[in-house]
Amino acid sequence: MKREVRQGRVGESYDQVHIRRTGIDTCPGKSSPGQAQVTLEVSKITCEQYKAYKVTNPQNIAIWVNGYYHGKRGDVTLDTQRLVENARKLRDYCRRNPQTLVMQAVETLFATER
């Protein structure tokens, strides 16, 4: 299944996220037959969706965002303590700003680190 996440409204349920079936990968050794691939458009995830687990576990998104921005800077290190601290900051920001897109929240919170 492919999940395309639109900028949602407060109260939008997990089931309201547009879900589209994709082809099944049957290449031996690559994945098991019948296993669907899920992809997310992270730039469209709102803080409300993030903090309410409406798309996936917020920790998964925080890890992806961390890697995305480190990759943009060419930084291949992982500071696990800082990752946890930044995920907490993002969670707190999203509680106060539920309509903000997660990527905008990250830019607001961590722009000086880039």
C-alpha cells in the first residue's frame, strides 16, 4: 500500500489518509510475496498527524527527519542523545502548533544548527 499524506485537518483520522495499492514485489530474496510497501510524503505531515500517531510512530518520523537534514549537510554522524532531545523539542512544538507542517516545525526549531 502507498499512503499519500495530505496536509490534514485537526481530527482527521488515520483511515481518512488517502491509501492506494501498489504492485506487489515478488522478486525472491527482496521481500516476501504479498508484502506491501508504504511510502509517506513527509513534507505534507502536520504536527497534529505527527503527535497523534495518525501516520506512523512519531519516533520513525523524527529519525527520518534527522537523517534527511544530516544528509543535506553531508554529516554522517549520529548523536543518539541529541536525536532524543530534538525529538522531544519537536513533540513539544507540535503540541503548541498542531496545524504546522512537521518540516516547517523542524526548520523553525533547528534552523540555527544548519
